[in-house]
Amino acid sequence: MEILLELNLKQKLATRLGTILLATVIFGAFCWDNALASLTLGAVVALLLRNPTFVFALVMTASRDLKAFQRFVALNIYLLRKDRGGFTVARCFQDQARRRPKKTCFVMDDRHLSFAEALEFSQKIAGYFSDRGLERGDCVALLMETRLEYPCIWLGLSQLGVITALINSNLRGESLLHSIKVANAKALIVGSELLDVLVSLREKEQLDEVPIYQYTDDEVRGVAGHDLLPGAVDLVTALKTQKKLELPSAVCPGEARSKLLYVYTSGTTGLPKAAVITNLRFLFMSAGSYYMLKMSSDDVVYDPLPLYHTAGGIVGVGNAILNGSTVVLRKKFSARNFWLDCDRHNCTVAQYIGELCRYLLATSYSPDQQKHNLRLMYGNGLRPQIWSQFVRRFGIPHIGEIYGATEGNSNLINITNRVGAIGFVPVYGSSLYPVQVLRCDEYTGELLKDSKGHCIRCQPGQAGLLVGKVDARRAVSAFHGYADKGASEQKLLRNVFTSGDVFFNSGDMVVRDILGYFYFKDRTGDTFRWRGENVATQEVEAIITNCVGLEDCVVYGVQIPHVEGKAGMAAIVDPERKVDMDYLSVVLRGSLPPYARPLFIRLLDEIPRTATFKLKKRELAKEAYDIGQLSDPIYYLNRDGIYRPLSQEQHELLRSGKAGL
């Protein structure tokens, strides 16, 4: 198959280059006396001889780059107009609502809000909290599960210039308290479904100074567990008699760059950090996918993702707020109901994130899974190993894979259905677009420098650290950091190519091919070194995942006393203990070099993960292979290449450095 693809590629190249050469020769023959024609012919021939790879890439990607250029220009014109016009997200939404007041804005289950109703609700929120004395620059923490009113609440607060901290509804205890305090919240709006989360904090007198406004849906009012928290204000009742507060007609210059939201990073390690989202940043993140993937206001977008995070709460919800599309929400993602929801609401676009596509593939096959009208699914984290299978099984015409971090400026997008690619930059555009790939030590993540002390750009095929140049003047490359300024500085690299330049460190290792496509390789820090070789966890995870039937799997390095480097360990979700270890042994022997094969395998019921489905490797790495502390089965790779249960004797030999490693 690979040979056929290579031959096909060479045939295409030969045809295209032949056409260019023939056209140039004919042009030169008819216009030989013309100096310009002679120069053109000479330039083309010289370029072909000097850099045939560049010419090949240029020819092969011409149509792709033209399409991307047109859409990117349209996006930047939109952002420039909004920036110079001082447009906030709330003002953009007001324009959309007045243009299509009766159209459905948000849908969830059997309820829906029209654009006019959503605007009215947000204006009542603005009026109510204005009467409470909140003003520009204050912050309100929002802690609730997905509901129709969720985006309307922070839209209303933003009319006042109040920043809303979107708190992860899965947080508890110290992490929750930290998220509220790091934002310096002046008030807390909480959904009645999460009251029990606050009770323990109030019992410890850790939230006494923060006013609490409780939002209780009418259908659960009076139900046990949804009673009004002592000292809290019943927000729903208060809003029924509240007058609307409309935006002033005058637009303030520079308003688009004011703070809008705090969105918390996932916190795979340590406590969550509050990333600053300005109005212009929101416009860029939401309008970016809208323009680059050629979406329209007629689309019905299925958004089953949590609204406290970037993907669901900005990129997804923004389709309604900025573009006038209808957005279908779901309280919690359900693999069983995903396609039913898309069919029921006649969705044309759907979002995905992280592992959701694999969860969908793991469901039992049904012909109804292709009974939908989706023309596009977009998001981030679709693994190359299941990409083609996912598209074929569910009949998805187009996949839009997006790369970007909540706080980052290293943004890429794949608009061409290129399997496995997280995006691309034209081969001639590396100096125009702010994304670069830098040479670094794959194990430590330390950047490699040249003789002048500057960083080195990676060549195609070389893995390196993805960074984005920071330019506060442009929406596509600005970095607004975190509420904690110290944390912001830690993400920046200075004096990368020239003195004084600044780049955002994504922390991700990527590879770029000769056509300008980027492919995710690993997180810096995830790669570990064993037997003098670097082990890329993504590659090992992909092989094991396919072998064990798409079950969750993470690979990480663990320390063994008296041995250099870290040995590989894989954790596999297998609550029924059905994994065939003999078969897995054979597959890994045939697929991986000896140094990349995990020395240990742990079977567990569930892998700890963040609210956005990212797997928490660090916790597993700390637990390692200690059979004295772990009740899960631990398997050890024996000298004959077979995984067998780790015995107490083997464990003692490992701890004493006598295992012969």
C-alpha cells in the first residue's frame, strides 16, 4: 500500500512539474526576445535544480494554500473590524439577537431559548448585578453544570465589564477553593445541583466572605437537595421582577481587548491556573474555526462538551453568540445518545474533544449511527490510529482537527481532511505565521542552541518543541497569560532567535513534513529514556490501544532503584480483566523495539482523568509498580518476552537492584 501511494505521489509530482516546465518553455519560445520571459525561464529552471523539494511542496499544496489564504484573510478582516470598532462579545451577540430574534439560539433536551429570550435574560443579569454594585474589573465565579442559561449569565455580566471565572464543576475541596480565590471573585453564582460541593467549604468557614447567588431550575424547585442554601440569594426569583439593562449605544475604543472570562487549564499536574480570555481572544477562537472551516449561520451545531472549558464554552457556544447559528447543548456527553441527538435536532456540525471519538467507536454498531446530516465534525485530539476508521464507520464527510491551548497562541487547523495532521503552515509562510518548531532534547525538553546562543529551527521530519511568537498587536498571536502573573512568565521563552523576541512555549512535541503539515508527537516530559533510547509514549499507547480493543491506555516512565533512566509502564482500563496478556506480549514483540516495550503493565478499573478527558499520568507514575500498596494486577515482562504477574520475589529483586536490568 505504501509503495503504491509513493508511486502515485511521484506520478502526480512528475505530471505537475512537467506541466510547469512545458508551459515555461512554450512561453519562453514565443517570447524569447523578451528579457522578462528569459528571466522567468531561467528562474524556474534554477529553482528546480537548486531546491526541488521546495518546488514539489509548492506545487502539491498550491490549491490548499490558496483556499487557506482566502479564509485567513476573511478572518483577519473580521477581527480587525471588531477590534477597531471596539466590539465586545456582548455587543456582537446583541447584534445577532436583533437580526434574528425568533430564531432558536440554544437547545437542550426539550427546552430552547430564542435569540431574543437569551438576550433578555442576559440583560436582566446585567441589571441585577449592576444594582448589587458590581463594576468593571470585578470578578464573579460561575459554578454550575451545563444549562441553557449558562452562557447568558456570563454575557450579562460582561455587559458591565465584569469578568466571569468559569469554574470546573468537577472540582472539590482545595482545588475548588483555589479556583475561586485565585480569581479574586467578589461573588459566586452556583447551580442548585452543586450545593453539596459548597457545604463542606462553608462548614470550614472558607467561603463566608463571598456572597452566594443560587440558581435553581423551576422543575427541581422544592425537591430535596435543591433547597436554598442558608444565606444565599434565590437568583431565579430575583430575576423575575428585574428590569433589563441594555448596552450603551456609544462604543468605547479598545473595549475589544478588555478581559471577558477566566478559563481554567485542566490541571493534569498541580492546581488549575486561570487563563485570561479577552473579548478579542474569544472572537479569534470562535470565529477562527467558523471562517477556516467555512461554517455558516444556517448550521445547527451539536456541542456535548462542558461549558466551563474552551472547546464547549467558547469555540462551540460562540457559533450562536457571534455567528447566529443554533447550538444544541447536552448536560453530559453520552456515546449512546450522540448520534440520536444529532438526528433528532437535525445537526449539520458536531464537536469532539480528546477521547470522545474513541468512546463512540467502542459502542456497538448500529445502522442508525449513520442516520444523521452531519457534514463536519471539528475539535482536537482525534488520534491518527482511529481517524480513518471513525470517518468510515460513521460516514463523516469532513474532519476539522484544531490545535491550540486555552491560553496559547500556537494555533493550527487542518481544513483538508489530511489524516492525523493537526494543521499546516504553507512552506513559504513560516516567517509570516507565528508558529515555529524548535530543536530540543526529547527527554528533558531543553532547547538546543547554536554557537550564537539562539534556538535552532527543526527541518521537516525532525521532532521539536512547538512555539508561537508573541505579538500583542495581533489577535492571532497575542498571549494574555493567567490571572497569576508569575505563572504567565513561566510559559514564555525569550531571546529565541533575536534579542528581545518572545515566544509562547506550548510544551508539545510535533513533527512537520515537507508539505507543511504538523503532527502531534508527545508532551515534553512524557517522553522518557530507557536503555539509552528515547521512548515516545504516544506510539506505544497507540499500539496497545489497538491491540486491546480501543480501551483506555496510558504509558509512562517509572524509576527503578540502582538503574539509569526510567522503565516503561502501561496502565490499561480492564475492569473485567479480559486482556489476553500472551497475545499482547506477541504484538508488542512484533511492533516495538526492545527498549520501547513496557516493562510493567497494570490493569485497573478506571484511569484518573481531568474534566476534559485528559489522562493523569503523573499520579500513576508516582504509584509505579508497588504491589504492596496497589491492589490492581501488575504484570512484569519476563526474559522470554511474556508478561506474567509480578511476584513478590521479583519485586524485591527490582527494589534491591538485583533484577539483572
